[in-house]
Amino acid sequence: MTSIPLQVRPERVGQRREGVRLLLPRVHQCTFCSYSTTNAGHLKRHLYKHTGEKPYRCPYCNYSCTHDSNLKAHIRVHTGEKPYTCDQCPYRATQKGTLLAHLIKHKQPSS
Ligand SMILES: [Zn+2]
Ligand SMILES: [Zn+2]
Ligand SMILES: [Zn+2]
């Protein structure tokens, strides 16, 4: 009779290869997609896209958003504040984008 020695085979449980790891410090990689940034705050804000979390909430209505500057722009709708003024006419706007859209009218030759 031949005795077969017991071979202890260590089980490989959940050994995952994470592929090539970028050894760049200060690069914050999103765990959901390929987004990466050097700014930790930017990644945190980016993650809200995946989690659906909207931490900035309007105190006047149920509006909520992922960015504090978006909320500030939104709150002007309630306060009526129009900080963006046209330098060529009395036009005022609550949002920068609105003013920029207005300024294009001035740039176009009116003939
Ligand atoms: Zn992402
Ligand atoms: Zn609101
Ligand atoms: Zn104007």
C-alpha cells in the first residue's frame, strides 16, 4: 500500500487583482467610474452623482443640489437678488449664465 501524503492546499478566497495601480499620490479615484481628481473635495462632490445625495438644500423650497454655488444661485430666485448687471444697459440677472446670454445680444451687430 502506498500512502499518499495529504497535501494542504490553501484556499484562495477572493483574491482579486486590482489591475495596475497608479502610484500617483494625491490622486483621488472614483470607485464607481473612471473619474479621478487631485482634489479630495472634487471627488466628494463627484460621488454625489453616483449616490444621488444632494446635501445642499434650499431653505425656501424643496430644491436640493450637489453644489453649494448652485444653491446660492437658486436662492436668488427667492431673494430677488440680481448681482449680475449689464454694463451696456440696465439689464440685471440673477445668474451669470443668464447675463452672458444677454451680453451676446450686445455683441451681435444690430443693423
Ligand atoms: Zn464616478
Ligand atoms: Zn428654493
Ligand atoms: Zn445689456
